Amino acid sequence: MSKGFQLKVGMIVNRDPVELANEFIKSLRIVLRKIGVEHHTLRMPKHFTYKATAEYGYARRTPRYMGTKKRLKQHQRPLEFTGRMKRALLSNRKIRVYVDMNRVKMLLTMRAGNELPFYAKFKNGPDVMKELKTVSSGERREIIKQLRQGVAMQMQKRERKRHKRVFARTTMG
């Protein structure tokens, strides 16, 4: 009696570079959207903690402002006076991602009428929007790692969907 064997045959197809670039951009959008949501839910709340001033390099507030904040609001958390901006920022989760071959832009839509602190409207006051956009070096490394792994996984998923492998089974008896 002879033993049976299986023969697996895979197909290799050369890819069109334009199609490959389009799939890469689609994968990049998916991964960036996931990273954006994660950044918004996990990293953005850290901007409103006491250690954020040192971690993100926020501009110093005047002693008069900090004293008033302590007296009126019983806290000295950065980027927060009444808490309206924090609530408005952290409650909104609509994140748009724009990708082209030259740049990547992630936008969070937020109504910023009365939510911005009063000092954000002064020319000589700290740049609150810049402080909110700040990413620490550790977070930057983590985002890059997630981006690389995520895009590689998305491209593999797309490749598996795109190619249906042909398997031939031959049995010798």
C-alpha cells in the first residue's frame, strides 16, 4: 500500500502598482482611524492631569491665574478651569482621517465657542490648541509602532481577501 499525499498549489500574481498604492492608502485610513479613536479615548484625558504640564511641556500660567483658579475652582489641573472644554473635547468622538501620498491629517470636530478658556483668546496667552495637539515622545513611538503593525495586518487581510488560493488535492492509492 502506498501512502497518500496532498499537493497545495498557490497562485502568485504580479500586482499593479497603482492598485497596490490604493490598497495601502485604504489600509492606512482604517488603521489611522483606529489609532485616532484610541488616542482620543486613552491619551487625550491625560492632557488634563497634573503631570501633563511636565510631560507635554505646557507654557507656565501666571501665579495670579493659578491662585484664582485654586481659590474659585479648588484645583490647578492644566487646560481646565470650569471643565466645559474638557467635557466638550472628550465627549466628541467623530474623527475624520485624510490621507494622500504627501501627508496625513486627523481632524476632531469640536465646537469651540465658549468651551475655550478665556485666556486662549488673548494674543499673549498660552496657545491652548497647540498644547492640546501635543504628543509626548513616548506616545509618538507607540503610535508609530501601532501604525506599522496595523498597516501590515490590514495589507495581509486585503491580500487574503483578494487572492483565493487554489488548492489541489491529489491522492495516490
